[in-house]
Amino acid sequence: KAGVTQTPRYLIKTRGQQVTLSCSPISGHRSVSWYQQTPGQGLQFLFEYFSETQRNKGNFPGRFSGRQFSNSRSEMNVSTLELGDSALYLCASKFGPGKGTEAFFGQGTRLTVV
Amino acid sequence: QQQVKQSPQSLIVQKGGISIINCAYENTAFDYFPWYQQFPGKGPALLIAIRPDVSEKKEGRFTISFNKSAKQFSLHIMDSQPGDSATYFCAAHQGGSEKLVFGKGMKLTVNP
């Protein structure tokens, strides 16, 4: 069974540009969450989608957005990139809502903003 | 505001020793507490998890102890091995959402 696939693995962008990251969840999983990981702030929740609907959102500016498609694949977009957006962006998939279901993480997309 | 506090930040143990990681939380809405292991270049992988109505859970060499009244929980790694060298994160699931709140992580080094 394939795991969570995130593409691309690495990205280098310039300040002011925008970027789109992609996440393909495990087959059959319908819940996708996104996290930002930095050395200073650790792992922080960005947002979560289930059945193409954003159910929860973390405390990030509106430059961070996402969407989910009917096949459960998800994308997140960051517009007007800032140096501080450099981070590892992780996607996690779950079968569905609920505290007991395990969240599986992808390997992440390493974004560097120069 | 850090909702889950993890300590220590780093730990060095000898092979065969016991590694202990502690976490504390304030939010009583947390209803599920997983631990994740992360190797360099990889995403976090779930190790073991516990619900607040259970005081202890053991899976192989990994044991979670949970103290609901003190709002604290800990991970014990018995017979630590060099292959356990990684960063460990405690997390808490926020009831009513799919949000996981993570501790800052602890880098474990197990010397052979």
C-alpha cells in the first residue's frame, strides 16, 4: 500500500513568488492535514480538509491556502512568499475524522525562499 | 503560546539504557495523545498513542505513562538502541477537530 506522497520534495523560490505543493493521501483516506515544520516553531497545524471541505484552520495568514479534490488529493498554496516561509511542509492523511484514527505523514516538501 | 511542553530538548544515552521524554499540557479539550518519531529527511511516524482514560500503554520497548490529574504524559524507551536515534515528538489531539498540537521535539542519540 503506497504511503502519503508529496511533490515536489524540494523547492527554491524567490521572495514575492507563489508556490503550490501537492499531497496524495493513502488510498481510501479522505482527511488531509497540512503542517509547517521549522527549527524555531516546530510542527504547526495549517489546515485540514475532509471531503473537499476545509474543516479546521490554524493560525496562519491568508497567504496560506489549500484545497482538496474529489479524489482526496490536496494542494496548498502560499502566495507572496516571505523568507520566513522557508520550512518543511508536511501532509498527513487519515481515513476519516476522529481521535483514534492514525495520521500518516508524507516525507514533506522542503521549501527554501531566497 | 505553547500548548504542549516537551522536555528535555536533547538526550544522549548508552545502548541498552532507558530514554525518558516528558510532556505536559494545559488544554483539557485534548483527547488523544500520540508520540511520533522522525528521522532526518523523513516525515514523522506514529510510534504509540494513548487516550486519557488509560494510565499506561506498552508496545514492545515503548511505554507511555499518562497522568490525567497532573496533565502530564511521558514516553519510556527501554533497552535503547542506536537505531532509536531520532527526534521524538509528543502531540495532543484537539477534540472536535483534526488538529494535532506538537511539542517542540527531543533529539535522542543512542551511543553504541
